[in-house]
Amino acid sequence: MAIITLLTDSGEADHYVAAIKAKILTINPGIKIIDISHKIPACDIGQGAFVLRSVFRDFPKGTVHLVGIHATGQKDDACIATQIEDHYFVGADNGFFGLISEKPVQGVVDINSLNPRQSTFPEKDILAPAAAKLAAGMKLSDLGKALPAFKRMTDRHVRATKKQISGHVIRVDSFGNLITNIPKEAFEMLSKDRTYTLQLNKEIFKRLYDNYHQVEPGEALILFNSLGLLEIAVNMGHAADLFGAGYDSAVIINFDE
């Protein structure tokens, strides 16, 4: 069965998400629609890209991912469909798709080029029909005019030396956990037989744990999560509130000689 996922910044208090789904089902009632999240902060491309990057590969290849984050975009942002890692993505050409994968792009088309229309609700009027057609088997090339590439944004990168790893918080999840962009591989490569300290604002951590329950409720800890990324958490608590940290907060690991 064909699958369409939805990731938006529309929230859950209004009719927007239901209207997108209604449009898809009107075109193809057999489509299976799965919600990833509708609670991405408004127009927050960075956090939205992190969420989709974390999960899209768990879906079968050929899945269509409709992204409605900052969908109205800027004046010159096209509505596009693209194929990456054998998955299809539909959304605004606002820099989002360059943040979800570093693999080669398998095609990009302007889905509003064949029968152009203006819309204050492109998720419903432009993106949803394209997603439904892709999920029904239409070729990417039949959806619109081919484009040479899509817009790319510059993502935060980890900086590493023999003495230090410098990263940032790239997501505060619904539990208040601070997820960083520091990968387990980089840490393990530099930390062999060395002591270290991790600094977040004025807080210092010196021990890595494997699971949240290894500390008492209310205690803070650092661990590598299921994505292989360093995370700062509080067992049964809210790390972001406790440490006054959030998206883009600096995280530094210093290694002793």
C-alpha cells in the first residue's frame, strides 16, 4: 500500500492538517497517511529537517513525504518534488531538503510549472495533489519541469580537534532532552583512554551513561541516544528548563592530555 507521511508546522488546533489529508484522499482514497509531527515551531526549517532526517529511512523506499514547514516561503520559492535515497519529498524549495541527506539527489521538478496557481495554502492546493499522484505511481518527471537542483542551507557542523569537540543543540524534544549534533563515532575516536569534561552553559558533566534509569529521578546525565547523537537529559525531568538551554546552545567536550 502506498504511504504518504506528513510533517508540518500547522499545529493541531486548526483545520489545516485535516484539509491536507482530505485533499489527498479525494484524489486517492487508498493512500495510507501517517503523521510524523505537526508541532514543529512555525517556519523552523532546522528543527523540522532534524525530525524528518531522523525517521524517513525507517519507512519503505518509495514513501512520499509531504513537508509543510514554511510552505508559503519567500517570493521566489518554488513548490518542488524531489527524490533522495529512493524516497520522494514534496514541499517548498526553501532550503529544507538540503538538510535531510548528503546523498546524491535523484531528481527535482517544479510541481507548479504545468498549471501554475497562486495559493495561500500550498500544502493543500499544490503539495497534496502532487504527493497523492506520486504515491499512486506517477513518475517524478511527469509532475513538472525538471530543475537542476534545489536550494540548500548551511547546516551546523561539529568541529573536532585532538583536544576538543565543539557542537550545538539541534533539537529539544518533547521530554525536554537536549539532542546535540555530536556523533558517537567522533566521541569514541577521540576519547579512547582519556578523561574528558562536557560543558553546557555553566554545567559540567564527566560521566557518560547508557540509559536514563542509571541515575535517580531528577538527576542529569549525558548519553548517546538511538540516533547515535549525544544527548543531555534529566531522568523524569526537563533538561532544557533546568539548564536554560535550547536550540543552538553550544556544547563543548574537552579532552585531557
